[in-house]
Amino acid sequence: MAISCRSNRLSSHLSSYFYGCFMAAYLTLAMAILALITPGVVAEESITVKRNADIRVLIDVSGSMKQNDPRNLRRPAMDLLVQLFPVESRAGIWTFGKYVNMLVPHDTVTTDWREQSAQKSRLVNSVALHTNIGLALEKAIYDDGQKKYSDTADFNTSVILLTDGVVDIAKDPEANELERQRIFQALLPRYQAAGIAIHAVALSTNADVDLLEHLAIETGGIFAVAEDAEDLNRIFLRAFDQSSPSDRAPLNNNRFLIDSSVEEFTALVFKQSGSDATKIQSPNGEVFSADSEGASLRWFASDAYDLITVQQPMEGEWTINAAIDPDNRVTVVSDLILAIEPIANNLYRGDKAALKASVLEGGKVISRDEFLDLFTVTASLSQENKEFWQQLLVRGNNSAGIYTHQLDTQELDLLDEYALHVIVDGKTFKREKTLNFTVREPFKVELTVNESEGEYSLSVIANDKRMHTDKIVLSANIVSPDGSELNVELDSQKVGEWSYQVKEQSSGQYVIRLSAIGENTGADKINYELDEQALSLNVPDAPETPVSVDIKASEPIEDALVVVDAEVIDESPKLEQDNRWLPIIALIGGNLLLIGLLFFIYKKMIANNSSASSADEDEDEKEKEDKVVDDEPSNAPPLVKEAYEEAKEEASIVDQKIVDRDAVDISVDVDEVSTPAANAVEPETIVDEDDVDLDTLLDIDDKVEAPADDKEADAHEDDVEFDLGADDDTDAEVNGDDKDNNDREDKEK
């Protein structure tokens, strides 16, 4: 019986156990089915909230800061950051020159920590002899993001690096370059592995901009160049916003609304030159200034700004009595916050970024429709404080309390810095948050030119780390000055970098079109056209692209090189000088030939007349011959008349120093001229007075053609000179030559 009883009890327990398991499984299945078929019940989409900030500031104190920051505005810029650091965030400040000094210990931000930082800011100076950027970065990552604190994962760590110089650790340039490479090869990978962003600020264009920008891009930080020290405050403010974005009460004409959930607000008001002292007015009309006292009021004033913190502020509308500045802001500490999922600091053209926003209460997303129906959420983009886009955000289809929008960088016209503002209006409260980002080209192009050697090199570097793959091919279409095109594929010796080099190029303008085709590291297809590059080469003593020129003229050409039946190809300046004498030699040779022909005809004519006349008629014949130039012989043979007219016409031309259109028919056919039209200088034709006599005459053969356009040009005195060889006029010299010939004939007789 006992055994039977035990068996019955065991059977009862087993039955109860299996029944319970069955019912649990049944209820679980029923709840799952009910969740699927019940309308209005959706899975809540999550949103990533920015973690607490851990900000480490590195400030350059090298001697060059005396010139770039003569008023030491690094101090108020540092004080601004210290006052803005949220309570329970972490921060540390280092100064560096040859050595690195921990100015303010890296620790949790408290009231005591702020007071200590305010005192230590007076030690920021400009006395160091070197600029040891590498050692400063090494000290700032002493914990590699995990050694110091067990809860490091709860913090978003970033470094703000301010410098005006280059890597300078010794007088030896090789040592400095080795240290620079150490930053790239050893320190940068540590920052990337720890997920720490470097926000690099250059306080001079003399700084190593390439190094600083590379550090910022590779770690997801921002890069900025301060035009002067006064820009530091605003640049530090932007870096702080990226490191620790905070909720704000939207400002409208220096007015803002404080609701009952706000435990504290901090107003940052920038001062303008000559403006009155800043004041702030509460909803009940009470006015506060820097001289006001109260346990709930903290006022930090500098020459550049006022920082006003009010604890447990009165609910209602507050007013700032100061000049309106686009960088003025009011941050709030509240249990009711606007959460925005982080967006990368550096976006690349063509990227799409998902904008996700929600309102949190007590750290949880508000998802009740009765509250959400009261919210209006808008997003806007601005550039240099000018708004150009606004969009009303709507809740996602599969989310409760999550507002989404897709940002497409392809729609942005400029590769520049942008500010994304998100504002939620809950009727009884308002919140605003701002995220900054920079749109960049995924590839950076560098051109190096060596004009003395007629060479240039082209380098393409992938800024976007997703392009660091050997599956992308860079091609170039190069248009030369002569219009010819060359398609080449760039060489890749290192992943993410491509290059091309060419030598012995001609002078002129080159146009380079680059394209990237392939797959990125995410297996996305890439077909990207880079910005067109223009390159101008001015190579000394190098042949330029030949340009075909066809010039023909039947009239004198002003200020132009006249070449008869000559083809000129300018291959060098020296060859141009040699060819310039060809027309002069041709001119002299033609003149000598013409003089000989005329003298022969004249000699023959005199000899015939002398043999047919008697001795007593010699004197009469002599008088007629003396007047052969002055008076046209009416009974002379046609050949003599023609020679006579040509000689007379030539004498007139020489005297006036003008080449008559009827006397010269010039045809110039220049197939190729290598000198650019804009710089062409036509050589002048000058005939030396010792080479050309009075009777010099240019005779052009029948092959010369008239120009098609019949353009007229005069040969100036500077272009063609005929010297008379004597101070006497032309007629006297011609008659004198004839008289000498007659005297010689008398002597022969």
C-alpha cells in the first residue's frame, strides 16, 4: 500500500508538471499570435543615444604662438570649454612644446575641477622651443581608451588638438620627418582602434595642414583653420558640439522658452565691439547682470563672451538683452531631451545618411500617441548661418516615437561644412539640437609640376576609407594642348593610392578627367567622376604644338614678316633667327641680277648709237643720254622704254621708302608656325645701307599669287630700309652715274 501510494503521488506530480509545461507553451504561442494579428501594435525601433563625453584638449605653447596668438586668446577659448563641459563628463588638458605637461588632470568634471582649470589657464604661454605633436598625442591616449576606467565603453572619447606649427622635435630635418611618419604609422592606428576622434585645429596656414587634416579624416574628427586667434572660440565650440552635443532651448530674437522640466540652463552670449554689457531678463521682469548675486546664478565673463548659468529657472519666456549673434545658444539640463542618432563628421559626395530623432523622458522614448500628436519635429540645413533647406519629419511606419528622414549629399551643391538643426515643438516645451558635418570628395587629387623638365605627376588618394581596396581602378582622360586625347590607367603601388607620371611635355594647357570604377570595401558598385583638373605648362626651350597658318598678300603687310615662296617651321628660337636672313639674301641677289641686266642693256644701246654716228654728233648724243632719267625717250626701243620706266619707278620707291602695291606682289604660305599667336613677334626685314645701292630693285617672278582676302598693309620704314649711299638726292645720284659712263666712253674712243 505504501508503495502504491507513493506511485500515485509521483504520477500526480508528473501529470501536474507536464500540464504546466503544456499551458506555458500554449500561452506563449497564443501571445505571439495575438501580437501578430492585433492592429496598432508594432515593434518599437531603437535609437542610439550619444554617450557621455570624454574630451582631452592639447594646446600648443611653442614660441611661434607669440606671432599667431599675440593676445593669448587660447586662454579664454580654454575657459569656454571648461565651463561648457557637462557635469559627470570627463576631461583633461595638456600643453606641449618640446615636452608635454598635464595642465589639468584628466578626471570627472566637477565644480572643483572647473575651479582648478580656471586657475591653471593662466599658465598657457608661448615659451617652448619645439612642437612635439607626436608626444602630445601619445600622452592623450595613455589609456588606449580602456586602461584607466572600467566603464570606458559608456563614454565617447575625442581629442581637440590645437597647433600653429609642424612636427618639430630637433634641428635635424630627418629626425622630424621620422617622427611625422611615426604619427602616421604608429599613433594613428591606435586612435582608430580605440575609436577616438581627433578634432584638429590649425591656428596658422603655416601649420602642417596635410598632417592635421589627415588625422581628422582618418579618425572621423573635424578639421578647421582659424584665420586669426579670435576664431578660436567658435571653432572650439564646434569641436565641443561634435564631442558632446547638448539639448538647447531654441532662440528666437534672443528669446527662449523654459518649461517646468528644465533643471538648469546655460546661456552663451558672444559680445560685439562697442556693445553694452550683457543682461538677461526672467519671465517676471527681473533683470540679471554680471554683478548680480544669487545662489542659483553663475556668471562667467570674458572679453569675447558671457556664460550665464541659472539653476532651477523660472518657467516661461526669458530674454537676452544683447546683440543677436548666430552662435548664441541656450543649453538646458532636463529629464525631457531630444535624442538624435549620431551622423558621421565626414560624409562623402553621394553618401546617404539616415536622420533619426526622438523625444526621451527619463531615458526612454516617448511613444504614446496622445503625446506624439502634440509634437512637431522639423529639420533644417544651414551653411555659414544661412538656412537653405527645411523638412517636416514624420514618424516611421515601423516605429513608435522615431522620426526619420534620408539625407542625400548628392543634393548638396558645395563640398563644404553644414549644420543640421532639429527642433521639436511640444507646445509646452521646445528643444533643439545641432549636428555639424562636412561633405568631402571621396578622392583627393594632387598635381606636381616640374616645368624646367617638362614633366608632371598625378596622384589620387582615397579620403573615404571604404575606397581603400584593390578592386577600384582609376582612369584618366588627358587632353593635350593640340587637342589630342590620351586614355591611361593610373598605377597603384599602395591600396587607396594611385599615380601617373609623364615627361617631355610641350607647353600649353592640359585637361585631365578622372574616373573611379569598381567596388568599395562594402561590395557597393563604384562609378565616380572626379572633378576636372586643369594644368598649364610653360616649358623653356620646348617645342610647342604646331599651328597651321596660311598667309597670302598682294599688298604691303604692316608689322609682319614677309617671306617670298618660303615655308617656315619654327623649331627653336635659334632656327627662327637663322631663317630670318633668307628674305634679305634673296632681295640682295635679285637686285644685283637686275642691276647687271639693266647695265648690259644700257651698254649695248650706247655702243650701237656710237658706231652709227659721226664724231661731230657725239656731243649732241651725250646731252640726250644725260637726260635719260629725267625725260622719257619717245623714239627708244620698247625694251629700253620698259627698263626706263622700271628704273624711274624704282627710284621713286626708294626715295619714299614705300613698297608700292604695283611693284611688289608677295605671296607667303606658312604651313606651320610654332609660336603661340598671342606671343608671336614677327622679325623685321632690314636691308643694310652697305648692301643696297641706289639702283636696287626688287623683282618678283610670276609665281607670286594675289591674296584671297586682298588685305592691305604698308611696309613701314622700320621694316624695309633702302639707303641712298650719299647725301645727295636720287636724281643727282642717277645723273652722276650716267655722266661717269659717258666719260668712260669718250676715253675709249
